[in-house]
Amino acid sequence: MSFEILEGLFEALNLIFSGNPTLYDITTRSILISGTATLLSVVWGAPLAIILGLRKFRGKTIIKSLFNALLGVPTVALGLILYLLLSRSGPLGFLDILYAPIGIIIGQAILITPITVSFITSAIESVDPEIRDLARTLGASETRASISVVEESSSGFLLAIIASFNRAIAELGVALMVGGNIKGITRVLTTTIALETSRGEVVLAIALTIILLSIVIVVSFLINFIQRRRG
Amino acid sequence: MSCFIEFKSVTKKYGEIVALSDTNLKVIKGEILTIIGPNGSGKTTLLKIMAGIDRPNSGEFYFDDVKVDSNKFNEIRSRSTMVFQKTALFTTSVYNNLTYGLKLRGYPKDKIKEKVAEALKMVRLDGYENRPAKKLSGGEQQRVSLARALVLETELLILDEPTANLDPKNVSIIEETISQVNKEKKTTIVMATHNIFQAQTLADRFAILLDGQIVEVGSTKEILGIQSKYLASFARLENIFRGNSRVSYNGTSIIEIGDGLDIEATEKRSGRVNLQIRPEDILISSKDIISSARNTFKGRVVEISDLGSSVRLRIDIGKEIIAQITKTSFLEMQINIGTEVHLTFKASSVILF
């Protein structure tokens, strides 16, 4: 058995380094879909997180608790809800985005929004409270002081984006149920790994898993490197 | 002497806690005024209001004869700046830390570069521009904070215990810079401190703050000369004791400071006196030593604070006394909390006031 795994691993590496077009195609699609989903979640999540992180208002704790509770939402549950909403007979069926990359993008963006919001909020809240006073005493207006607090949270901000992207690219439920795993259109890394494994095509599955893990690790290292350089 | 800053019946509350209560204070243009008071007396609150960071709940605050109301806070922030006790730095280079306020004031790039170099030179950190600010030592970080304030050349400089917990080398650089700025640029300086020697060396006037109220204000000479009844009562002020002094047969003074402790001083005085001993003047040994010093005590170490190249020990000899020794001596003597040590200091190191 262990020999078969080793042999599979060897063949998988061979497949990666031979520049297989299918691998390339699936990987690029995965990065594009999850990257766009991350961008979308930041576009709508970051302003909310900035307000939550900087301001004090009634109901703030409830909103924060809600996003925290949604951090661990099962991807299949969200996938099913989106499927029901987006299917032809569903209330949002007219959008016609089921089984299309845009459907996965929106689905993944919704899935990772709690991560984006919660992580950015806590990054801003963890900035030394003296930073605001410091900005003020150096002559900053209230708005400029708030910008400085957000700038100071940039490491945590980046980490939130990375965590969101990693969750998006590694999820299966939404991509499978909303995307439908259509070859050449909505087939991404995770859905292909699941499909190929169930079909007994372990070599391709291993190769894709190596790629998936590499993306997650490389992105994390990159961020670590940037953080260190900023000092 | 023109009055630059004036507080009239200023009160500040944080919820139920009253930080300042009906406080009155005047700051004269061009002077160095030190605010002395124990922890929690409201020093930081007073300074933050003066810097336009915090707002009083009631009372009036005048800055250069103009009453400061809610629409004036931005203006006074551009004319004053504050250095905090806990060093706050932006997570970026020393250069970017120093340019923050200058950029807000719209200085051109070449002028900014020139001013930054000049300010860093003042705090003896020339060439540190590209270093990540947060990777510097504690003392250097505080010097960056001071340089960042100095670079703005504001009319008022507010310092909240700028040398607390720093080693002597950094303390003296900061003190020299403060004095230099006041002399050369005529900057008005308001500084909170625990250190009476620092106040004595730097300040023109003292203000004593107790429980949110200014209880005494006067020139350094006046406050120290009248044997302020408040001064010695600050538990946190370093090595200040109060007691009855009598002149001994050999011409020195013996001061009973309570708890069975007698301290000998060279200056002749009788009656109630305040005395202080510099933490650096106290010799620590593991055994009783025979020396010419007139004061020897035995005690136990109750607190250890690392100041970088030196270490500050709080020692219980019946009363708590602070001694400062080098890191090397501290390590060689293997001192821990609870270690029994002997303290020795000369009668001439005891300052009476």
C-alpha cells in the first residue's frame, strides 16, 4: 500500500513538472474564482469591519457575535441554500448563475465574509489605543487619526484576506453544489480532487492536492515575509 | 511674564471616576513646569486636555489667551504636541514616524528630510532614519518619540513621564534635549514626573497634583524650600522620606524616618525635614561591608525592574527603598525576589529639603 502511495506521489510530481495543461487550467481557474471571491468579500466586508473596529454603537456586540457564529458555517449547508435559491425554480433563478463560475464566486464570497469581517475587526481593535492619541497629538484630525489606526492594523488586515482566500480555495461544498463541477467551466481544484479520487484516478488527485497545499502554504509564507519586512 | 495656558475650574470624569476636579493651573510662556503627583492623581488626564486630545466635562481652558472650545481642538493640536509615558510608535521606519506630523502640516519633501535629520541629531540618533522603529531598544524608542515631537517645533511641548523606566544613559540624553529645546527654541514645556531630581534640575516651577487637584504651585526653590507637606507624602516618589532631624555630636544630622530607621546626612538641620537618596547612590552588597559610608541597612528585594543596562531594585528595609545597579552586578550577585541584601550609602548622598 505504502509503495502505491509513493508511486502515486512520484507520478503526481511528474505530472506537475511536465506542465500538464489540464492541471494548469484547473489551478488557474481555482485561483481566479477564489481570488475574485476574496476581493468581493473584502469590498463589502472591510467597510463594515472598519466601522465595527473603530466605532462604539448599540448592537455592535450582537453583529460581531453573529459574524463569529458564522465563521464555521458548513460549506455544504451554504451550498444547498444557494442551490435552492439559484436553481431555475428558486427565487433567484432568473439570475441564471447556477453552474457558472460567477455562482461559485458569489457563493464563496458569502462563505468567507464572516472571516473577512471578524478578522479585520479584531485586527483594528487590537491596535494599541495610544495610536489614535498619538496621531491626534501630531496634528491629525479625527478622520485622519482613524485612517492611521486602520493603517496600523495592516498586518492583521492582510492576514484576514489570506485566511479568507485560503478558506475559499480549500472549500468543496459551494463549488460542488453551485458550480456543478462542469469540466472546463466550473471544475476547480477541490471538486476535481473529490471526483478523481472517487473515480480511482488517484495520481491526478494527488497532483492537485500538492498544488492546492502549495498555494495555501506559499501565500501564507509570502504574507509572513511581508510582515517581517515591515518590522 | 505672560500666561500661555490657563485651566479654570477644569473637571474631567471617566464614568464615575473623577480624574480632575475643579483644577486651576497657569503655564507661563517659555517656562518648564513640572507636574508632580502620585500615580492616579490625574497627571496624564491634565496633560491630555492640555494637548487637545481629551476634553474636559466642565471648566475653562485657555490657550494663548483664547478660550478653547470644541471647534478649537484641532487648532491647539497643531500648536502643541505630547510625548506619552508608554512609548507609542507607528509600525514603520524611524523616518516615517518622524515625518507623520510634518506631512500633515504640508512641508515639502526636502525640508522634511532636513528637519528629520536635525531632530534625530538632537536625541543622538543620527543615521537611524531607515531602522524599523519598533526594533529599537526601549530608551531609543522613547528618544524617537521625543524627536518626533521636537521635529514639529510646536510652541508647547507636553511630556508625560518621558524617562520613566529608562536607564541612566537614555535619561540623561532626554533631559539634555529637553533643556536644550527650552533654552534654544524657547519652547514652553509641561512635564509630568516622579523624579524629584529631574524636576529640580530641569524645571522653573513645580505644580503638585493630588487627587485631581493642584494643591501647590511655585518656583522650584519655593516648593523645595518650604518643605512641602505634600511632597513627602507621595508613596511612589522615589526614595523620599520625611522625619525629625537632630544634629549629632559629630556635626551631621540624624533623621528618624519612622519604623526604627535613622538616616545620617552631612547637612546640619533640625526639626521636620524631607530627604531623598538617589537610587544610583546606593551600594548593594550580599554581606555587611566595612566602609566609610555612614548609612547601612539590611533588607529584602521585593521588586526587580529591568531597565536594559541597569536594574532597579525595590528593597524592604522596614520602609521601601529603591536602588539602581548595573545589569552585570545584578547578574553576578544572583539577586532574586526575596534575596537578602545590604544597602550602603554616604551621608553626603542624602539630600535634605
